[in-house]
Amino acid sequence: MPPLPSSCDCPHLACVGEITKEELIQKSHGHCRDCNVKGPNLWACLESGCAYVGCGESHTDHSTVHSQESRHNLTVNLTTLRVWCYSCSKEVFLERKLGPHSPHVSFKPLPPPDSGSPTPLRVPSSGGCEDLDMDTEEEDDMRVRGLSGLKNIGNTCYMNAALQALSNCPPLTQFFLECGGLVKTDKKPALCKSYQKLVSDLWHKNRPSYVVPTTLFQGIKAINPMFRGYSQQDSQEFLRCLMDQLHEELKEPMPEPNDLSNGIAMGDSMEEDNHTQSDNDFQSCESCGSSDRADNEVQGGNELMGDTNEAEMLIPEQEEVQANREWQKEKNMINDLYRSGVNVIMSGSTGVDIDRDVDTTSETKPIISSQGAIKVQSRSSAVTTFSPTKSKRQKKYRSIISDVFDGTIVSSVQCLTCDRVSVTLENFQDISLPIPGKEDLAKLHSSTHQTSLVKAGSCGEAYAAQGWIAFVMEYIKSWFWGPVVTLQDCLAAFFARDELKGDNMYSCEKCKKLRNGVKFCKMQKLPEILCIHLKRFRHELMFSTKISTHVSFPLEGLDLQPFLSKDSSAQTTNYDLLSVICHHGTASSGHYIAYCRNDSNNLWYEFDDQSVTEVSESCVQNAEAYVLFYKKSNGDTVKERGRVSNLFNMMEPSLLQFYISRQWLNKFKTFAEPGPISNDDFLCVHGGVPPNKASFIDDLVVMLPQNVWDHLYSRYGGGPAVNHLYVCHTCQIDLEKLEKRRKSELDLFVRLNKAFQEEESPVVIYCISMQWFREWEGFVKGKDNDIPGPIDNSKITANKNGHLTLRQGADSGQISEETWNFLHSIYGGGPLVTFRPNVNHQETEPSQSEEKIELETRSI
């Protein structure tokens, strides 16, 4: 199915000046105004009155620099005549803006905080046509989309093959083409933006012969130093790194049944980014659970500080503090209140209305004056207490990456002494399969081994329907042409039972000893797209080798039913091949290419860097596969799309219009099993639109007629049904409370820390984990909505003779006693780590020992 252009217009098209196609062609023969480089890949600014022409990302990218300096948003590629908006970060179409029926979005201003009425939103009523109709778009020319090559920019064939294979996965590609409004991130290096632009280039109707992926490559190198330089790298490792970062930038918290915050973290709804499988660097299942991804942790913690100097972060500019005498009284007051168990007040209290009056009777509580000083006020004062932060709950995240590639394996280990069975669920993003040798194949195909596997509940069913004739024929062939290895053999070897004995014995929790055991694996949840990695490379201490055994694989009908657990709810178990990455050569030197099936015409093409060539199915089947992408195949879903398209074409008048998630609609168009309708990506738990999503709500929803909604709801369920969009007033109030809390915490920290810096000789210095401090800093500076959990100093401490001390080289910061009491009164946690810089007896001890040594020497 060819990709459809986005249905929402760019608001910056009004700034386009008068220009003709002939003028653009004339400019294409010119050069960059800044570096004088000539085309191709020159870009012309479309701002009215601006005649700037600059180079693209294949050179110095002066066109982007011009846009940033001049704030001119629209630019056109003088080779392809495609228009890109820097502000919207997406491709736009001039002809649709100039047409007579250009839809627009209209928003009413937000109500004041004390208003009880919700703010209505409107989206383009014409948006549903293009987004729902799957088959009516006609190509402007006969050129098939998605057949652009990728330029090799220095031994990058491994990257080009991986990008082409990933680009030909329709569920992922259609998301970046259809749901561009969801591609938003403030995390560097914004790889999702680079990938979105690359996909837009590859699948544009006026596709170029090749694209230069410079920006994406620079982003990958910034994430992982492995890909810096010009040496050949592993294509699968590149895939893992790319998908890890895409998930990290695009992930959103999954709503919980009892969570009433919907992403606006307030008090009791605070949760921890305790990574799901998709957060744990997209594990590759090597042996039902082992992963080699843990070393590639996303560097979000190191980049929270941005370019801000550490000292500047700890000592922001503020007004001069009060006199030392007054300030000392205030600090003593904080410490006294902290020790007496009274909490320092902060606005935005958890579960407490900051605007209501609280009867304090005769109880003494601290408040913050307009000058920021801590004062004491008693009796009828408007005071709000701030409850200490509770421990974070586990927070689950999802993204388009996890939606498409996530799968689950259930692993069972049985102790052969006590027969105890332990079961664990292990998530995976791709599966690394061994390539069995001749002896392994004989064991897998032997009837005795199959019988033992079936009795043990493993995957002997994979060969149950093979029969003796087929087995004998394959055995005879193996004598003449070597072992015939199929992808089914590799899967069977992966899921075969594993005996745990010798150096690999099982630690039984019941026996409390190492015991012999047996391990079994089955698939519990099947991914929409199954990524299979064949373990062709063996890396020894001094050298690497490659297994060049040919592995035959089906183009259609890969059945995973034999490897499915009995209690799995999977309905579709058949998979069809989308793309395959191949490696030619040896372990030390070689070349990567990709074979991909084009979703528009179902023909196979070879992608060899800049070259794209149509090939036959037999050519693909004879390839030396390294990484394969299989997609679920479900004929019922294809028929269902046809029914929905027919319903829409009926143009039946309806009294109600329904809003549906654009992201779920993309799943319906590309997934074999789209699952229940989910409108949670544009709704809060109160049923309204979160304030932070109101400005781009038209990018999140599509309007459907009633007959189409009724059919989809009856078929898939889910919801909720939405007929009216409005900004949630409750979330707006919570957001304002959160901002007040941030400001109050930040202001008081600045004052306390500045006073600490002015102390000449502090008596005691408190240590705090910088990892926790960065989380807190990200929260108070508005970079993260998740309120940090309790202070965790466990990673900076060392136990010496039963006493906790600061671990040498620990990632820690130094704060005053008052600052510690202030933070600890809000967040709790620990343990407490202090040191005293000025202790007199430490200075006298060396001299005393020297005198003792001198006396002993004299006596000798």
C-alpha cells in the first residue's frame, strides 16, 4: 500500500512568496551562497522576499543554518522540488495549500484557572478521508515509491542495508509518514527526526535516485562511539542501537487503571521509569533470556545537564542573600523544624489544594515570604504542608518500536532432583538463532530426540509432520551437498531443551544447592514483526570466523505454532518475509546488501548502497541471510480493511462524528492484529485532551462517520468513544500546581546553596548522589514531568568497618546540612553520607607520631 501524505496543512505556508517552477530550475544550476558548492542537493528558501540558496546535509548544510538564523521555515529541494518545513519538521505540499478547500485548525483560548468550563477544540473535518481510505490514492506517475538508494559515506554499507530493511517494514514506515505529529522529542540527538526525514525522502512520490543519510549517521555516532571512524561494523548491532534510541525518544508512559494523573506526575501518582523490555535496550534473545545489550545504556542521564556548566548549575544567579546573622537564624530554623519532624512547605502539595486555607491553630509551621526567606507564622495562616515523596512505582513505557517488534518468551527450568519448576517471562526485540551443524541436525531430526522433546513439552512438534520420506531425502542430500539447514531447524535448535549440568548447573531455590536441571523455552507473545538474527560470526580472543552455511528460509508461510506455549493467546502464527540483510565475504572483510519486498507492487529488489535492482524470488532464496524481518500474515485483516473502506465510500449521513486515534488507525492499516481501539494517546484519564497536547491535537486524531466507528468498535472493542474534544480543566490545574512546586523548590535550593558557597569553613558537608540530583534537576527545570523518588545514595557509599563512607570516585555532589534537610524533608531516602573537612585532631596525629618515632630512634 503506497504511503499517504499527511492530511494537516503546514501553518507556515502563508509565508511562501511568488515563485515559478522555471525560476526554481534556474536556481538549481547555481551554487550555495555561503560555500559556493554546486548541486545536486541545493535548497532554496521559500520565504517571501528571500532568494537564499544553500547546500544540504551532504555538504555543510548551510540551508539549515540559514533557517535557524533567519527563522525562515520553508525550503525546497531544487533537484526533487520537494518542500520541507523546519518548524513543523515534516514535508509539506504547496498544491494543497493553494487549493480552494484548505482545511485549518481553530482553537479557542484556554479558560482562566478558576473557570469550570472545558475548552473545546476543533479538528479538520476532512482529515478522515485521506487517512482512512486505503486504496483510492492514484500515483501521479508510474514510479514506484521506496526504491531510492543510500549513498555509501565511508564503509557504511552495514548501515545502508539495515536502513533499507527497516524502511520496508510497513507498520514502522507508515507511522513516520502518517503520524508525523507524534514524532516529537527533546532528547538529543533527536534521531527520530532524522529517521523521519530519511523515510520521507525514500518514500516520496518524486523519489531521488539516492539519498545521503548524513544527519542520521552523525546521530548514531553521537550515541555510540563504536560507529565512529570508517571501519566496517555489524549491521545487526547498528539495528539494535538505532531501535534503542528511537524507542527512548518516542516512548510514552502507558496509562494504568487507577492512575489519575495521565502523565502529570503529582504526589501519589509518581512512578519510576523502571524499564519494560523496550526500555532495557531492546534485548536480543540469545538463549531465552541472555542479552548483550546492557552495555549500551542510553546516555540520557549524562545529557540532562546539556551544555550547562556544573558550577553554574549549582550556583544560579539570584539576588544577594540577607545578612549573615539573619540567614544563620533561618538555616537553624530549617534544621530545627526538620529535626522536630515538621515538613518544609512547598506549593503544589500532593493531594492538597494549594489555594485553600488550613486552620493551623497554635501549631508553628514555616512559610516562605515574598523575599524567599524562611519565616514562622502561627494560627490562622494560609499554609500548605508538603508530604514526603512516596517510593516510585514501576512505570511501563511503550513506543511504535515496542508496538511493532516486542515479543515475549516463557522460560521454564526444572530441577532434576526435587522436580521444582521455575517460570520466567523474558521480553525480546529480536531472536539470535544458532546455525546447527551436521551432528546437531541429526539429533534434531532423529525420531528418538523428537519423542523426548514432545514428552518434555518443547518443540519437537516442529518436525511432527515431516515424515520419514522427507527426512530420508534430506539425509541423502546431505551426503552429497552437505547438511541442508532450514530456518525451521535453527528455530528448533533455539527452542530445544537445554541440559544444565557440569559448569552450567542450576541453582535451585528449593534445594538451596547447585543441581542438574533442564531448561525449556516457548513463545508467549508473538511480535507484529519478527526480527531473526542468524549467528554467523564467532568472535574468539584473537580472531573471528564466519559460518557460511546456507540457511534456506521461506518467503511466505513461516509457521511459529510449534514454538508457541500452550496458554498463549496468539491468534496469528504465520509470517511472510519482508526483507533480509545479507553479508558477503569473510568475518574480517565483507559487504552488506539487503533484499526487500516493495509493499506497493510486491516485487523483490536488491538494495546495494546507491544501486537498486529488481530481482527474482529465487535470487532472494539463494541469498546468504544474516538478519530477516518477517511480518504477521492475516487474510481476515485485509478483508476487514476492504469492508471499512466500502463503508466510508457509502457516505452515509450520520448525526454524530467520532474521533479516533491516528496512531491506532495506522495500526489498523498495517498490523495483522491491531488490537482494541486505544484513544489513550490523545486523552487523559478524565476524558479530556491534556493541555500539553492541545496545540497539535489534529496530528493525533482522525474524524470518522458513525457507521465506520460502529463497525470498528463492534469488531475490535476498546475506546473510549469520543464525540467532543476539550482541554482538560483538571489537568490544567494540576499542571499549574506542578509549576508552582517546581519554582518553589528551585528558588529555595538556590538560596541555600549560595549561602553554602559563601561559608568559608563548613563544619560538616553532606554528600548526595548526582544521579538522583540530575533527576531532581530535570524535574524542577521542567525537562521531566516525573517527580523523582526518594534520594538514593546507595551507589556512592562504601561500608568500612560497619560505617558508611563516601566511595572513592563516586558520582556525588556536596551540599550543606540545610540543603540536605530541605531535600530529605520532601523526598526522604538515604543513606546519610557526611564528612568533616576541618578536624583538629587529624592534624595533630601525624606530628605526635613523628615525635614518637624520633624518640625511639634516639633511644636506639
